[in-house]
Amino acid sequence: MAQPTHDVVIVGGGPAGMSAALVLGRSRRKVLLIDAGTPRNAVTLHSHGFLTRDGITPKEFRDISIQQLTKYESVSIEQDSVIRIDTEENLYTIHTQSGLSYIGKKVIIATGMKDHLPSIPGLQEVYGKSVFPCPYCDGWEHRDEPLAVFGQGEKVVDFTKLIANWSRDLLVFTNGPMNLSVSDLKELNTHNIGVIDGHIKGILSTNGVLESVILEDGEVFKRSAGFIMNVDATQSSTIPEMLGVPYNHHGGYETDPHGLTCVPGLYVIGDATHAFSGLAGAAGEGYEVGVSINHKLVKEEWNMPG
């Protein structure tokens, strides 16, 4: 029996992918969402900044999203990993790890990014729990606390200025050569922000809550939370690259303002294009791209026979 053709196949079940699935389902489109179940924010205790969902856990957000999507009979969800996508005659064949394949007219890649932390002992235990990459997501909960800022080079100065919006009790840990100019150091010192350039021996914590940063020379600095600048991130999926989509200067895939790549019918949204867009930003982008795709399908179908 021939495989049914989906209007849109969405790869990735984060806020961007699920938001796109919702608007397309409400547009009476046959949608398949394939998700591997390995979200970038799995280490996060609570997500903030999304109106009506401020403080929600990632699991709650996902459970509510799936519950709402399953109300639409044209939307189906599969837990699987996509390993290859082939294109032929304006259709896409999506191949999965489990050996199944699906056909779609349009494809949305919403697989996000993977974070790679610096090799600081103890950092993995606090990341997403009391040390964070985004102050807009977690700064409010740690306002006026003694905070650590991890990073080096001239960019850490601007990052520290941003963190100072939430707390003025800051110490910058460069974990080695600070690579800061004399004027940068003077500027930070003027605001009573110290810069610690010793190598970090480890981070002490209890149940994910930062307690202190210990240097190799034995010096200990008490901190209750922190923010980290230099988290490297790579694409969770290389499928767009395999199909010929280039990267932009953020390390994301290059698209037009509506998420369309240089490959006709292939869209990339969310963190996979911007490196980081946040919960609200990713959901908003998913909605916008879903609307754009439906408009495209309407135009393509208008003069079709039958």
C-alpha cells in the first residue's frame, strides 16, 4: 500500500515545532510531528518568560502541548529520530531510526541545538539549575544574589553589564587568561566587579544549587548562582546541511524571514536558525512559519484539478 502524503512533516517537538503543528492542524493540514524526545532544555527545572506559562517545567509544557495537539485529528505525533531525508518531484521522503519512512509536501526542521559545556568539574551538575546561559529566563529568580559570571575575552564585559541588571554582587571567573584590556578591567572595577583569572578546580553544589567556586590554588569564592557566556552549541541535526543548506554567522541554518531555506519546501525554525531564541520566541516563530506554509499550500492547490 502506498504511503499517505502529509502536507507537512515536522522534525523536532520543541516549542517551535509544536507551535507550527498547532497552527497547521487548525488549518486542516495533515501534519506529522516526529520527535526524538531529547530536548535542549531537559536540564532546566523551570522555564520563564512565556506569558500564561511563566515558571512551567519543560515536562509540563510538553505534556500540555501534546494534549492540545491530539485534539486535532489531522495531526499525528511519533517518537523517533530522523536519519535521512530524500527529495524527488517536489516531495520529501523522511527516513527514521526505527526503519519507517514518511512522505511530505513540506518539511520543517525544528531540532534545535546541542550545548557543549566547558570542562569545569562540577559545572554539569549546576547547569540549568543554578548556572544559566540566559538572564532573561532565570535572572529574576536570582536578583540581588552573589552571582558568578563565567567567560573570558571582551564579550564577557558586555555580558557582565547585562547580568548586573539583576545583581550588582558579581565576580567574573575567566578560568585562566582573562584576555581583557586595561580599560575593560578598569570599567569593571569601577563598578566593584572583580575578575578572577585563576584556573577553576571545581564547582561545589548541593542538589544542583551552586555554593562555591574553588580555584586550583585553593582559594574559595562563595556564590549562590551564576551565568555562563561561553557555552558552545552545535546543530542537533545535520540533515539541512546534507541537503545543501548553508550556515549563517550565528552557526544556525540560513533561511529567509519565513524560515524557508535555499531548498524549496524545506524550512528551519527555532534555535536551529538563531542558536538561541527562548521559549516564547521559538513558539512565535513556529506559529509564523506555520501560517506562511499554509498560505503557500493554499496557492499551490487553488488551481489544481478536483
